Amino acid sequence: MKELRDLARTLLADGAVKVVIGYEEGPRGVRPAFITRPEHAERLIFDARCTHCLPAYLSPRRTHVAALGKPAVVVKGCDARAVAGLIREAQLAREDVVVIGVRCGGVTGDPTVAELASGTVAPRCDACDAREPKLADHVVGPALPAPPASDQPDMLARLEGMSAAERWEFWQEAFSRCVRCNACRQACPMCFCERCVADKTQPAWIESSPHGRGNLAWHLTRAIHQAGRCVACGECQRACPADIPLGLLNKKLAHVVAERFGYRAGDDPAVPAPVGAFRLDDAQEFIR
Amino acid sequence: MTGARTITHDNLAALVADLAAAGTRVTAPARGADGKVDYRPIASLAEAALGAELPRRSLKEFFLPASEPLFSWRQEGAKVDLRAVPTEFPPHLVLGARPCDAAAVEILDHVMGWDYRDELWFGRRAATTIATLACPGVDGSCFCTATGRGPESTKGSDLMLYPIDGGYLVEVVTPKGDALVTAHAARFISASDASRPVSPDPGPRTPDPASLPMPAIAEWLARNFEHELWRDIALRCHGCGACASVCPTCHCFDIVDEPEGVTEGTRRRNWDTCQTGLFTLHASGHNPRRDQHARIRQRVTHKFSIYPAKFGEVLCTGCGRCARACPGGMDLPEILGRIAALAGAASGPEAAV
């Protein structure tokens, strides 16, 4: 913790950055912090509750954050993929952000739950190969042991084992709870469009009504737009006030993209995502 | 109004069965397929989870659904046929409402019946009897007492239920509640000598109302449209609107026309939220609330200054759902506490001590 606070204090005192985006203790567990004065660096913490993907605050649509000036952002190794994604898709220049990587021992997926156990560990921490951040200007914190494996049921395997009719029923029930608050989109580090297709009204490609047709159109569009781009931070699902398991859709599409294109959204911004690349030797004939 | 009565669990189950058989819709907190509690239609008391955790969403959707048709149209040549939607509804009992959710419905009556009487809202209000269960408490994000409510607040309720051994003590609050008790008198036992059960320890869920003085907060808000507080607290806000969707009192809606082909369609109203940029985007491209801080300011000011100035009470019942739902860690009681501190500091040297 001292290393993180010292670094933040120095970056702010030297004027290298105007804000350090990190984690602090809030009224309900850990929450994002925006430290603009060196003397406030003491508020910064990092522990297993720090599940939030802070690079979401780097996207240019966060005008109120951008107004503060050059940011430093605290990232876990997995979050660095979102920084890479924003750079890859020309939303952020590498030199416009200072990336503070923290060595991670896994997170609980709930900012109010501190204890890492098989029942609390975020499923995305399983087999994590990014506990040591690579895309970072500074790496801080002690190396931590791997977290316990999640004992939560593998919902994706369960869904894949279902018939198409059963899967349809599963998603119909889940989407029936959606009220189209847009929390999934707003919390997502990779949903940075200045104008989302779902907000277009002439024509309204996606009906804004939270009825079966509107909800299906929205969730399928969101999922497809995330294929090969989603960094698996889980923020869409955590943000959803209706607890819709949106991460399952992202995970399935990530598998499909890995299988078809040999691509996984990683932390190297120089590797183009399939959706943003044109290659004469593309494996898919239709695009040549 | 008749006095207090009691009802046994068995009789309450029989009452639910009687009502369901007679065509009354019964809604109660109940667990769904995903294991979470929402207010849901029940066919028998066994399906209800009375006094379990706070339902995920509030009661407002039973009066202002997340999406509802206002009318539909069909065009044939030059003739346009408009089809209205019904504004009368079958009888409905909400059993086991939370006091914060029941109060919210009555608070919303002001705006729904102000310059225009919303027939759909009041149609559902007239059809619905709300039987509220005294609150067993949730967690430290509750702040009902600061909004003038409390775990035993009867505002918005037609009947109040207090758990006792083997059943509930039933307090009649309104003539509508009295009518239900009278119509099913055999299910109730007169309890003129029954004393109300001792309230459970309110604990941290009910802050001292003096810590969040609503008049001082309203007064500060009216004077501080431009204040650094807004930019400061808005930083972590994603503008996601999860707060508004779970809020029992947020009631803004959008109206959309949804065509079916060329000659038919439906006009609907859908929940909307002031937390998005689209909410205030003008056709010209100008947006009077360009940044998130302006949207947060709107939410807080509407609830704690504009609404009380217009209708005499705050647009919040302290349920704490917004704080629990927020992925960015925004916390309304904390924001109100900061405003109260600023208001105190501004009101004189004694208050600042």
C-alpha cells in the first residue's frame, strides 16, 4: 500500500499527472477514487475487494473525468486489457495515461466482500495469467499467491449442454428482468461510442422499450459489438440491477472468436482485434 | 376506522387463496428463478417470502410499469383509428410491502395528479390495496428515518402488519384497508387488547434524523446550483441509471411510437432517467446537461429541493437501493451528509463547530 501511495503522491506532486484514479474505502466497501492532491494519496488502497475496472473512466465520453487533466490509473493485470483496448481502438494515446499496475492475488467480484474463498472469488480469476501486470509504467505491490479456484457452477458449460429451446427459455427469463437502464453499457470500459446505436431514434434500430423484442435486440447487439473486444472485467454484470448474467454472453463470444480467429483480447495494443483488422490472408472467405 | 386485529399464518394463507379465487391479483415479495426476491404475483402464500431481504426493485412498477402502451393506432386510407388502453384494473392486493416502498407510492401521487391526472397511475392506485409489513431492517445503507419515514411508517399503506407469534397484528390505516378486513372478517380476530409488539432494535439502518436535516439540505440546494461539490461527487458516476431503475420514487418516462409495419403501431411510455445524456439532448444537438455532474445535481436537487418546494415532501424514502445498486460506489446518504455539513458550515459559526 505504501508503495502505491508514495508513487501516487510523487506523480501528483511532480505534476506528471493531474489525477490518480484508484481505489478507496467508501461507505459500502471499496469504490473508485479520484485523487487530485498529493496529500490525499493516503486514501488509496488495494485489496481483494478491488474488482472495478478503472480504465472505464479513461474513455473520452467521461468528459467530467477528462476535464481534470492527464490521469494515472491503477490497474490489475486483467484491467490492463481495457487500457490496451482503448489504445487499440484509438480512444486513448499511450502517452496520455500513466498506468500503475498492481500485482493481484484475485478479487471477490463484490466491493463489500474482502475474504477470498472458493465461494467468493470472481470466476474470471480462475487460471488468470495476468496477476503480474505487463502493460504498465509502474508495477507495485508484493507478489501474491494465486486465489482459490471458484466453486461456482460453470454456467457456460451448463448452457452449452442445454437444447436450443432450453437456452431460449433461460435467456427469455433473464432478459424479461431488463428495464433498459443501460447500466451494462455505461459501466463497460469498451462501450465508448459517442452515440450508441441503441440511442438512435431515426430510425430506431433498437426499440428502447423493455419488452421482449426490444430487450432481445439490445442484448444481442451489445453482445455482438463486444465479440473480440470484451476484456472480461465483468463490470456489465456487476452493474446490472436485475442481475442478468451478461458475462455469459461475452464469454461465449470470446470462445467463438478465439476458435475462429485465434484471437483473445489481450494487453498488447499493437495486436489488432479481428473486428478492426483487414487481412488478405483472412481465414474467412467472405471478407476477401 | 376499526381497531387492531390479528391474523394467523393459516388464516392469511386462506385469505390469499380466497382473494385469488375471487379474481384479485395478489403480489408479494417472492423468490424468482435466480433466487432473488422481487415483488411478484403469487397464487398462494407459500410462494411469498414475507420479511425476507429487500425486494430488488421497488413497488413503483405496479403503478408505473417499466413499459406500457398508451394507445395504438391503425390507419386505413385517410381514416385513423385510435384504440385506447383500459384505465380500470382488476382488484389487486400487495402483501408484505416495505414501508419505504408503500410511502413512495403516496409521495408520487402528488406529481401524478398535479397538472394532469394520470389515469393509468390512478386506475392502478384505485384497484390496489397495500398491506405493509413493519420493516425488519436491511443494512447500513438504509436512511428512512432521515426522510421522515421509519420502519413502522404507515404512509402509503392501507393496512400495517406487525409479526407476532403465529401470525400478524393487523392495523387498519385507511378505509380501503378497512374494506378488505371487513369483507373477510372471519379470517381476522379482534385484538382490542393486543398491544403492538416491541419494535426490533432499529440499529444502524435508521440514522438520527438530525444528522440529515432535510429543510437545511433543501435550502442549501436551492442556493448552490454551481458548487464544486457536484464536480467532485460526479467523478465516479458512470451515468448508468441503475439508481433510477431501482428507486421507488424516480418516475421519469420517455414516450415512443413503435410502428408495426406501415399502417399500425403503439405509443408506449418507458422508464427513463435523468442520469443519461440522451435525457436532455435537444434536437439542435445542444445539451443543457452536458456533463455527469449536471445530471447528479439534477437527481439530488429534484428529490430534495424541487419536489419538497412544490409538493411539501422529499422525493425519497431512504430505502438505500441506489447506494446498493451503484457500480461506482455513489452513496446518496453520504452525499446528503456532505450537503448537510456544507449547509451547517454556511449557516453560522455555531453550526460549524
